[in-house]
Amino acid sequence: MRAQLRRLREAGVDGSVIRIDTLCGRLVLPTTYRLSRFVTDPGRESGHEGSDH
């Protein structure tokens, strides 16, 4: 995970928007972690305008 974080930062991703999500496990599935990027406005981030429909 540290290597992935380092690569994201080296790629220019702002560290303040990187999240580490904890997916809590149960008896059958172990607890896992996932890196994600916080996006405040998904429409703006993807470059698409909002739909008029």
C-alpha cells in the first residue's frame, strides 16, 4: 500500500484527496483495505457536463 501511495503522489495526485477505505471482514472474509480518491463533484472531475434530462 505504501508503494501505491508513493506512486500516486509521484503522479501528482494531491495527498489530501487520497483515502484509505477499510472494508471490515467477517468470519468468512478478511478485513481488506482499498485506496480511493475523494472527488467532490464527479461530473466536473470527468469533464462531462451535467445532463439536461
